[in-house]
Amino acid sequence: MSNTTPSETIPASPTTTGDHEREPAADRAYRHVKTGLLDGSYPDGHLLSEGEIAQTLRMSRTPVREAFLRLQSEGFLRLYPKRGALVVPITPAEAHSLMEARLTLESFAIDKLAALGRQQLTAIGRELLEHPACHPGELSDAEMHEADRAFHARLVAAADSPVVTDLYNALRDRQLRITATARTHESSRRAAVTEQHNGLATALRDGDTALAKHRLREHLAHTMRAIGISEHLPHLDT
């Protein structure tokens, strides 16, 4: 088993004190492991050890076991008594279905914004052009994944449809796990994603819904190519 640790550094034994209560051990273990799952430090098929995680965080195995159980309930891990926790692989079919769901929900958001009026569409376009996903700068790989997710989540939220927003947010962690395998740490991939975000935001700012939906579809297809799955996505009406 690997001793790989997630890119987010979590102090093993916090030394700072003050007004903030110390984070419970089980929550700290949960956050540590989940960060590793979402940033790709713990890849599909990796077998995690309670003992190794406990040693890394300088805590007993009990809170680590609680974290593993919680992550198993969320579908990230599969526990094997006395062996550890397997990172459940994301199948190509699951990844493809997720991208189809994203295309449907985000395309709906674009149409809803257009229906609310050109001013709504251009306003969100201008806002997104200032988003960190369009100007990643020195963002870490994990931060880039989160910025990408937040960019698209903001588009959906702007449509002001609570049910659709809730559905989209429910995909959050699964989306991050999939995009974590898309090699955004590679400069060429990061540059392409940044350009695609800017292109989508610009089309929204200009009030061009057809172009915005086309660029959204191409952006998602590009992600699918990067993770090695079929890039076929349905052509929704524009």
C-alpha cells in the first residue's frame, strides 16, 4: 500500500489554540481522506489502511474507522475487514452518465437565463469572466478542480431554479472525483480548460445562447477525452 498523502496538508497535531474549537478527530480523518480521494492522491483501486491514516494524523484507529464508514455510505470506499478500504473505481458508464447529466442541467440553466432576459444572461457572463476558473494563476491542482466545479455550479445557481440547483449540487463530489483524473496539473490541459471557461463566459456575456451551449458541450467532451472515455454527448436543441 502506498503512503501517498493528499495535496491538502492537514496538521497531524494542531498546536494553535484560540476561540475556535478543535476539529473532532473523526471529522479531521474524514476531511483528510476525502481530500485525497477528490484530488486523485488516492486513485481508483487503491487500498487504504486504517493504521497508515491513523499514524499520519497521529490519532487512534477509531476515528479513522468512523471516517471510512462515512465515506463508504457516500459510495467512495468499500470496506474489507482486517484488510482496509478500497477506493471504489468510477466506471466509464458512470462518468459518461454524469457528463450527460451536467450537459442537461447546465444547458437548462443557459436557456432559463435567456428566458429571463438578455440582461440576466450577460450579467452572469460578466461575473464568470472574473471567476478564478478563468484566471487560475497559481492555483494548486486540487484548487483548480474546485474552481472548475464552482464555475459551473454558479452558472446553474444563476438560473434560480432550486430543484435543478439541488440536483446539480448532489453531483458535486462525484464530479470532482472524475475531473481529478483529467490531468489538469498538466500545463496544456490547464490552459485548454481555462480557455474553454473564458469562451463559455464570453458567449454568455454576449447573449449568444447557441454558442454558449455549443462551447459547454465541447468543454465537457474535452474532459471526457482527457479521462479516456467516449466523448459522445447528445446534441441538445439550441
